[in-house]
Amino acid sequence: MHKPLHYSLILTGIREIFTASAQTPVLSGRDLCIAADVEGNVVFVGETEDLARREPGYESRYANVVVNVEGRAVWPGLVDSHTHLVYAGTREGEFALKSRGASYAEIAAAGGGILHSAEKTNAASFEELYEAARRRLLQVASYGVTTIEIKSGYALDTAGEIRLLEVVARLKEEFPLEIVPTFLGAHAYPARFKDNHEGYLVLLCDEMLPEVKRRGLAEFCDVFCEEGFFSVPETERILRRAADLGFGLKVHADQFTALGGTEMAAAMGAVSIDHLEVVKEEGITLMARHGVVAGVLPLTSLFSRLPYAPARKMHDAGVRVALATDFNPGSCMCGFLPLAATVAATQLSLPIEEALRGITIHGAASVRRDTRKGSIEIGKDADILVMDAPSWIYPIYHAAHNHVWRIFIRGRPFDPSAFTKGGRIG
């Protein structure tokens, strides 16, 4: 006899479940069921008739939490493990330049890129930044994202970076989504430190990182390790200071040039290394050896005409491949995470199960949430999407269309439109 439970959610009439689990990634049946307890944990996954035997009369006893999804498919809540959601201003002028063949480096050299966004962001008020980020967050949530990493990086001074992270903290307070904050003060050298890298490194290591840690505003520290930005020795210096302070480590590496940042960060125990468009074999081997998650950003390659990261090669080498949007105003103005899975399946040759794992369980691993998030398994958080689709594959196959029918976070309904102001989400 099982211990009596009280439920926050009982989903019945499910046709297919993509669980994202390693053992049984897909469940199919005429009438599947998922149940969550009042703490928001998954306590049952299986045939509805089995729940009926376990809980006789559940339809009437728990009528207020029973939802019949009428043959739809179910996914775990999505995890976007790499975003730059807090910024002011847009850069569509740069988008036009890209359409004429301008490169990322050429745009940055002409005063565009990260420094352009930093100028606009620093000129905006806290409330302006918060309201803009709030709209973006609700927009991506409407696509089924229930866990999201948000980086700072568009202020590039102590007060400004703290302000961006305080915007993230306010979003965490307002919404039930799992929001993971990352400090990215090492996004670029600000103009005043263009010829004084040592001065900015001292500011980062001796002032910014300790103050962010003291305030408890970020879980991870990230660095843009790339030619023209932070060199491998500079990146290592920042990461070592971050590790000493207790931050988890993340790195942007091998986006344009294979400098050795992947190899260094993997050996240091980085949680994830992201971009990896031009990663070398040695980097892949070290990521596999050290259990580092590869953060692949296929929408950035699509948006900015970059090579695609060798996701299939990394997967075949035993590296967990997370797929994220890189939502930002310059290199990827797109927050539609399911499209990343479609592009991964069609252009990166990832099997469809691995493409979906990339936006669920592997994304969760990229932000150290895979013990609670990213899959539908007993004991995990009941972050669940009901898709208006007949199969678990259909929402990726029918590309660039939002198929989300219902969202549940820890077993409770979540409707992003209920939080809109003036009827506007995005």
C-alpha cells in the first residue's frame, strides 16, 4: 500500500511523452499520465489505468487538478542555457551591414557590437532595463522555456554590471521560472581600457567579482575568450579568481578562432564551454574527459552566417551537447529555442532525441540543474509542456511555429500572457 498523496497536477489523455531520460526517452500509449505532488515533484509517469488502480476515484477526489490533454504530446520544460537578455537598444543597422557581407570583427572595429550595446544599456534607467528584460523573458517563456540562464555583460563597469544582475534578481523574485544568473563582465574591453588591459583585469578580479559574490548576484562567471577580446592567459586569470571566490565557470570559446580557450577551460573544470564553432579535436577530447557540457548555439550561426559547431562529432565523442539561443541584440536576435533543436537536427546531424535533449536535460546540465530540471522523471520538478501536437517529434518537424498549449512549473499552471502589461509579451 503506497503512502497517500495529495496532488498539484494530474495530466491524463497523453498520447506521447518525451521524457528526455537516458533509459526511456520516449513513452507512447493510448492514455498516458503524469502526476505531481503538492511540492511540485513528479510522482507518477505511466499508463492512466495504473494510476487509477493506485488512486481509485482520482477523477472525483482530485478533480480540481486533473487535466485531460486529449491526445496531445508532452515535453519537459525547456532550458535555455545561454542568453544575454538584459540590454537596451537594438542593432538592426548592424544586421543590415551583415546582409551586405560585413563580419563581426568589422562591425566591432567600426564602433558597433558589444560596446554599442554597452553604451545604450548604460544610458538606460533600471526600470527601462527591467521592463524590456521582463517582456523578453515572458516572450521566451511563452515558447516553453521554464529554466533560463541570463548573463550580464552590457555595462562593463562595477556599478553597471551589478545593476544588470539586480534586474535579473528582480525577475527571479517575480516569476516562478528557474532563472540562473551569470556574471559576464569580461564580455569585451570597454573603450577606456582599450590600451590598458591590465587595468580592466585588476578591476574585474579585485573589485567586480568580489562585489558580485558578496551580494550573491551570480552563480557563474563567464569570459569571452576570443581574438580581439580576452586572450587565453587573460581568461585563465579571470577564471582562477572566479573559482577562488566560488563561482561556477563558463567560457565563450572557439567562436571565430581556436586559441586554446576550450582546452584551458576544460582542464580547469568549466561547467560548460559555449560556441565552439571552430573547436579542435583536442578540445573535444578534453571536454569529454572532464565532463564539460558543450553549449552549441546554432541560431547564432544561422543569424550571423558562421560555421555550425561540430555537434555530432562532440556527441559521438561522448560530450553532452546543450543547445541554446544566445538571445542577444547583435549576433542572434532570436529567443525561439525550439528552432535551435530543428536546426540541430537538420544542419548539425544530431538525432532528433539528442536535439531535444539539447534544449532540455543537457541544457539543464549546462547550468547545474539536471538533478531537478530537464526531464520528466520521478522525483524531479514537474516542469511540463503540453504541446498542441500529435507526436513528440511534430513540434520540431513543424518548424518555427509555437506549439505550446499549456505550461506547468513545479506542477502549477503558468500562463505568460497573464503577466503582460498592455497586452504585449515581446
